[in-house]
Amino acid sequence: LTKRMPVAAGLGGGSSDAAATLLGLRRLWGVDRDKSAIYRIAASLGADVPFFLRGGTAIGSGKGDALELLPMPVERLAVVVTPRGLGADDAKTSRLYGLLKPQHFSDGSSTGAVVFRITKGQPVGNAMRNTFAAVASVAHASYEMTCTIFGTTEAGTTMLAGAGPSLFTLVEDEVVGERIRASMELAGYEAHLVRFLRPWPGNGLEAD
């Protein structure tokens, strides 16, 4: 497997690998199972693996594996910034969960605000939240410095990606996004300007 995205960066790389493997084996072995069976297997591997069977934009409930598709955000691009030199860190997510306290969790209104903006065709902007951001400075030595440097660019709201340590910002203009990416690359980070994708067929797992 050749990885073309940063490893252990909070970008769901391992989960997307698992989803791709499931779909590949389903095709290779000619497995004739309904969609719900494949999604159950995916959920047993990790709460976010089912998302990568379909992709697009979705809200997850339960453990995060019960998905409801949403329209694409108005911002169709993001700049993703990752400190260089990361190694495998299998305990990262569990370590961050261990740092969280009850006061770090919201009543769901933050997520609701994001969903509202997306469904109404409004920019997501500063409605984004990531509970892990409350403990990211303890968990990741690079977090505060990355936030500071990111803040000197044209980036708007910057957010922790997953369990980190990557950060991202949403952008609507490709030229602006490329300037932000180049600035962060010059500052010594691995930086990518990425485009959001619509749900994909997934080799037979068609979106309903």
C-alpha cells in the first residue's frame, strides 16, 4: 500500500483503507450480500469506516456510523495542513478521548448549526466545532504553533481535523486556497488544497 496522504494525521486514512479493502474483496470474491450487511461489517472495523463506503457529506449519529447524507457545503475546497515527520500512533484517538471531560461536550446544538447551514446553502464558516480542540494543545505539541502560523495566512476559521494534529480551513476560491497552501508549505508544513467529493458508487454500493 502506497499512502499518498499523511499518516496518523486525523484524516481518516486507516478507515478509508479499511473501506476500500472491503469493497475490493467484495468484488474480488463476488460476494452477493446486501448493503446493510456490508455496512455492519464496516462498522465493526471502526465507527467512521461506513462513511468511506459512500463518501460525500454526511452527519453521523450513534457511534458515528449511522449516516444521513447532506448536500455539499458552499465551500467546495479546503486547505489541509499537517506537521511533517509524523509516525504511527495507534493510541492517539483513545488518548484524546481520555483527556476529555464532561464539560467539553455540547448538547448537539453545535452540530445542528453546521447541518442547518449546509442544508440552507449557507457558508459553514465559524459554525464548525471539534471537541478534541479543547485538549489538542495537551495531546499535540505542534497544535498551538500550527494554529498561530495558520492564522497569519488568509485562512478564515481553522479547525482540528479529527483527532489531529492536522488542521484545515474551508475556502470557496481556488486562488485564495492555493495562496494559503503555498504559505503553509513555505512554513515547513505538508499542505494540500483539496476538493470535496460527492458520494461515489463504491463498486456496487450505490447511493440511494
